[in-house]
Amino acid sequence: MAIKRFVNGFSIVCLLLILAPLNGQSQNLKEFSTVDSLQVGDTFDFSITLDRKQNYDDITFPDSSHFDGTFEIRSRKQFKLSEYKDSVYYELQFFGTADTLIPKLPVRLVKQEDTTTLYTKPIPIGFSSILTGTDESLRPLKPIFEFAQAWWPYLLGFLILAIAAYYGYQYYLQWQEQQQQEKELPTFTPTPFQNPLKEFRKSIQQLENADLSTQEDYKDFYSDLGDAIRQYYESLYNLPALESTSGELLTMLRNGSVDQDLIDDTRAVLQEADMVKFAKFNPTPEQAERALQKAYNFLDRAKQIDGPRIDHLRRKHQAKMEAQREEFYKEYENSKKVTA
């Protein structure tokens, strides 16, 4: 193909040399095409030759902007055939779908401030369809060939869905049975652990805003304060503190190797409480406030001394609740077997 194009181009140049005069006497444009009809996508040769009578500062031949979308420049070569003869060789490609023209094309001659524009003559180009004769009419479509459909993928998909549905239903039945059993299962509620320190703090905090207007108010105040200390010993040390007199409780504390600071604070509060209840002692608000402060001193000391004992009681209580839980559900299972 490349050799053919080169031969065609060389032939055009030689033809132009033979036809052109040796010395041009006037500006003259000649155009030449190697074809008169084309099919879509065909390439062909096209040339423009300029005969001029003088030299110019610049000569501008047509470029791609001068061809419409019907023609596309594939290559462009310019030759100087003689001193006053110029030629441009184009290789064009055709993209039309009907008869058309190679339009008139401008060649601009520039000399100093003057510009002269010459135009080529339009060249008709016929359109040659690739269809000939009866092939130019549309042929009817052939019927679509129906291939035999494979049935096994549908069967496999159905089996997979059936198996999934079966196991899903079985899972649902088990879940429903479990939910029903959980609804019927009785619930064991453990007894919460009562921290003696927290209970004691709560009791004395309630006495901070006590109304101390009368002698009876003072009796109630000291009685509640003493009972709070007694309840602490009964809960933590398992002593019958609420049923004992102040002297009996102090003796039990000394024999039980209780911290001496706790015993001293206990004695101070209980003796003052006994004076108010039994000796008709009339305390002042300041004395009541000091008694409450002794109770807070007792609380601070008890946190330091009795912390490990309280942790031991908490673990013992949790073990007891866990044993009761196991016994509770064991009795429930036995009762179900007897019923069945």
C-alpha cells in the first residue's frame, strides 16, 4: 500500500512537471484528483499546483480546517517544482455517505502588506455503495434459533431452597420451645448483701437534720444514735447488741478483741444516750452535735479496721446465694420429673 501511494504521488509530480510551463507568467492554480467515485473509508490522492510570476514573502496552502468532515487529511507534502512553481500533495480519506464535492480551497499569497487569495475549483466526488444489485435492499432477519434450555440448575436451586427452608423451620421450632421454657422457668431472686458500714452511714445521716425542740426529741435522737451503733455490731460481729445493755455490750466488745478506739467511741455515745433516757439529762444542741460527730469518728475508724471483715462477709453471702440458687432450680427440676 505504501509503495502504491508513493508511485501515485510521484506520477502526479511528474505529470505536473510535464504540463506546467517552465516560467509562469501569471498566478494560476490547478487542482488534480486521482478518483471520481469513492466508498466509505477509501483514501485517494489530491494535489494543488501554483504557477506564479514573482516571489512572495509567504504562501499558505489549505490545511485540515478547510476540509469539512467528509474528508480527512492523512498526510501532506509540499514540493517546489521550480523557481515559480509550488505544489502540495495530499492523501485524503473519504467518510461521506452521498455524492459530494471537494470544496474550493484558498491559497494565500503574502507580499509585504498585501495578501492575494486564489481558490481552487470544486471537484465532484461520487459515492459508491459497497452494496450492489439486490444487496442494497435490507434482507429479512433470520428467525432466532432457540437452544435447548438446561433444567438441572433450576432443580438444584429448588433443592437448595427446600433444604434451607427445612433447617430454618427446625431452628424456629427449637427457638420457640426455648422461649416457652424460659417463660415457664421460675426466677430465683437473691437477697442483696447489706453492707453494715453503708447502713450505719445512712442511719446517722438521717439524724443530721433532726428536730431537737423538746426533751422527747433528744431522747429519740440519742436512742436512734445508740441503736445505729448496736445494729452495726450485730450485723458485722454477730453479737446480740440490740438486746444487751450498754455495759453488757461493752464487755462483749472487750472480750471479742474489738479495736479499742471503736470501744471508746461506742462507750462515749452509749453512756450519753443512757443519761438522756434514764437520768433525765437535758443535753444542749452542741452536745448532741458532738455526739453525732463521735458517731462519724466511729464510722471512719470502722472503715479502716473492719474493711477485710466486711469483704469476707460479702463473699460468704454470695456463696450462700449461689447455693440457694442451685438448690432452687434443683427442686424445680425434681418437681417437673414428679409431675411428668
